[in-house]
Amino acid sequence: MSMFEGSRALPVLCAAALLACLCAVPRPAAADDDLKLILGSTAFGLGDVVQFIAEDQGFYKAEHLNVEREEANGPAICAQLVASGKGDVCAMSIEPILLGYQHGLRLQLFLSRTSRYSYCMAVPEESPIRTLADFKGATIGELSTGEPSEIAARSMLEGAGLQAGDVTFLPIGFGAQAVGTVVDKRVAGLAYPYLEIVKFDVIFHKKMRVFYHPILKDISNVGYAASPATIAARPDVLRRFARALVEAAVFVHANPQASARIFLSKAPGPKYTEADVQNVTRELVQTRDFLPAADPASKRIGALSPLGIAFYTKLLTDGGLIHDVPPLDAVMTNQFVDFANDFNHAAIVAQAKNTR
């Protein structure tokens, strides 16, 4: 090799050595992405348990997410904040999205928070009401007047042959006052959120017989929503957020007691007791088929039903709650569901089983 050829090879060798040195230097860890999650209620409930699990068990951290939670005073305000860019994701039901559409609000659900429809009907276990037709002449309690639960209940009763005037709806609120209304027989039954009905048994020791909507019962109307602008600009952040939540949902299904303890340790309020842990554990066990991971082995946890939401939109339209029916793809998308379920489900179950 000539001196000239050797001199040309020297820069190449130096470059290669430099590249090798650079590769040997540890790269800085990827910075976490910030995500602002706004909750549609100031009161934490079982629907929020997966968020606490995702934080406590490192699922957010593994997805390089820094999730900030903020509570809104109602789902309508939550929707407005996220639609206007003051938050990234809203945890809420679909009804404010459908109502807001006719006023220019644009949000899309992209992951369900439940595996079943939120509302159902119920009566005390000792009630003579055994079928929907038996509600004829009854007074039915609801949270407040004009709730979506009332529209769903009327749909159920109509399917059983009852007319609008065959029943009366009475707003009774929730908690101990609602239980008192049932115990005193001021109402014969309830058109109510399912999670509230579970509390009748677990907290107030009042067993209830539940009636589910024959068409909507396996359709989720509650989820996580973002604006179309956020979905277009931050798809990678949202799909990692979705995966952390699905992992957390599998964890909750696998170990309700550990989940109850984590939930209580992070929820605001006075220090919890072991009795509180047992109560929340019972709630989680009773709602296993209602929370997102009803089937923890499924690769479609968190998926929304297009046909179901289309039916529900028509039901709310027929019931007079909404007037301007939006296109289906304007209010929901399943584009993140495959990614959200792309993880080792068995490993998450094992992690849950080893958590106390």
C-alpha cells in the first residue's frame, strides 16, 4: 500500500473509532411525555381505580408518561376543558359528547372505561317485581330528573309492553338518602348507575335484583376522550396512555384486594381502615364483569362498539336528549386498541398476584 493510500485510510479509521466511542457512551433516557387527564367528577369512584394502579404499579412510567390528574365539576365542564385544549384527555361518559356536538364541541372516545352499559334497573331482593312488566304502576327512583338512565329504563319497559304513563320517575339522589327511599318503599325500584347499585349491597347491606337493558347491557358508554386535534397531534402519547390503562385493568381483575388498598391509599379523604379495604375489595369482585378487563385474556380490552354506540345515539335521540345526530366516527375511534393490548397479559397477572 502506498503512502498516499495509507493517508486516505487514516481518516476512515479515525471516523470508525470515533463512531465506536460514541456508541459506547450511554444515551440519555427518553424524556417523559406530559399528559393532563381531567376527570368528569370531583368524587373518585371505582371507575378511577385503574388510573391509581397505572401510577402505583409503574405502568405510566414504563410508557414514559407523566400523567397529571385534575377534577372537573361535572362531565360537561370536563368536555369543554378538553375540547378547548386545556386538557389532553377527559374521563367521562359519551352523553356530553353527543350533546356538545350540536353546539360545536368535538371530542372522540378512544378507550372504554367499562365493559358494560352504565345504567340498569333494580329492585330489593325481596320485591315482588320479578320481570320488567311487573313495574306497571310503580314509582322508580333516579339520580335526577331527565337522566339518561330514565331514557334507558323507559326503553326497557316499553320492550316489556308498558307505556309512558304506566310508571312514575322520582329523583332521589344517591347514598344513604337514596337507600332510605328504597327501604321505606317510597320507590319500588331504581333506574340507576350500576356502580351505585353495587354500593347498596356492599356498603348499606341492601341486596338488589338487577335488570339489564337487553340490547345495551354489553355496550360501554363511558371512556376516555380527546379532541380530534389532540388525537392527530399526539397519537403515540395516547396509545401509550391507553396501554398503561389496559395493563392496570388486567391487574385489577387479577388482584382486587391489592387494587382496593392502592385505590384507598391514593384517593383523597381520611385514612382508610381494613374494613374500607374489605368493602372496596367486595365492590371490585362484584364488578369484575363490569370493569374493562371482564376477560383479562382478551386482546380487545377497552374497545368501543360502533353498532352499540349507534344504537345508543338513536335511543337518546328518540328520547329527546339530543337533536343533531353526529357521524359515528366523529364521537368514537378504536385506533389505539390494538396497541393498548400489545403486552404480555400473563406477566401483568403474575405481577398482580405477587402484590400485597
